[in-house]
Amino acid sequence: MPKQRLKVTKTEDQECRARLLRLEKMGIPIGSVCSASPEPDRFNVKQTEEESAWICELPSGGVAVVAPAELTVLVSGTLITNVEVAIPDFNCGLDLSDPVESRWYAQLMKLLPYNLTECLNHRLTSGVPLSVGQVRGAIIAENWASVPAKLHDYALVSVELFLWGARDNPFQFNFRARVNRSLMREYEQRQLKCRERMRSTERTGIFGPARGQVGIQKSVSPKEAINLRDPSGEDDRELRKPN
């Protein structure tokens, strides 16, 4: 169990204020930081399985963070009043809203290990006091943003999780995740195949050309049909009766 810290050093206080100032510039409400008295650790969030944490570029023009994590509640009745995820390199904040409403939720969950099937978002955003215990799952956050082009695939990026307790004191938890553009590439491939099918349909029609059909067929009489076989009419002699 983490030890209770009774004093905050000057260096830690300066670092905390610098982080909060960065959040404020991102438009994330930070509350008051004056005379923030220390309190015992009531909960902890720890990243697990770093190799399965991703920053995904979404086809919709957004970014999603999906990270395996472990939530530990040490004091019964712990209440989390606000939560934000920040990516300093992107200069943006992400929301932990209901991920089921996201059209990419199923694809994001598939990026996780098979034994992680629970999303921890509802435990952090429900506004309901938490019970003592420990649970493992994943944190998913999304927002409208773009992955900088300078970051190559699988580049390791720092992610910061901020939680506010009932006393408006922010708690920061550091994560690391890798850039993942697989969802964007899969989407682009599907779009390319769809365009190719549409071009093929435009060339041949919906049902394609009828087999053996060259144009509009003209009806002819039996005699004309015989003459078409042999324009000279020589093949028709056997069919004529003698005088």
C-alpha cells in the first residue's frame, strides 16, 4: 500500500503547477491550486502491458488512446469528480466519455490482449463513490486531433491521466503508448476497393453485358436466312424442285 505523504517539496509543487498550467492552456478546467493540502492516497491507476498501449489515428479525423490499466481503490467511498487525458506532444486533451458510443470501440478493443475485456471508463466517470478493490481493464479516450506526421509508426509517446478527487486536488498518472495507424490504413484500403468496384460498375453496367449479345437482333425470313448462309444461292439448288 502506498505511504501517506505529509509534505510536498518545493520542486514537486513547481512541477505540479507547471502541469496544471499546461492543462489550462489546453482548455481543461483545473480548479484552484492555492493552499492545496496533501491527503492520503485514496486510489491508484497503474499502466499494465505497455506493449499493448496505443495512440490510434482514426479515419474520422480524431485520435484515440487505448491503454491497459489497473485501478486500485484504497479507501471506501472514494469519489472521482473529473478525469482528463492529455498528450503533451499533440498539445491536446482527450475525453473519457462512453466508448460504446464510438464507432471505433470494437476495433480499439481488438488491439488489447484477449484477457482484457472491461473498459474502466465508467468507473472513472460515473460520479458514483468507488468501493475498495482492484480491477484490471483498459482506458479509452478520444478527441478531434491529428497524429503529427513526424511521428513514425510505433513511436513511443507520453500520455498523462489526470483525476480530480472530492477536494479538487489533481492526481497525475503517467502512461506511455505507441503510435498506431493500422485503423486508418484499413479504412483507406476499404475505400480504394469500393471506388474500384464503382468504376467497374460504371464501365459494364449493373448486371454486366449479356453473353453473346452484340446489338439489337433483326428478324429475318427463312429464305433470307438461307441466302445469308450462302449469298450465291448455290446451296439452295438442292431445295428446288425440278421443272
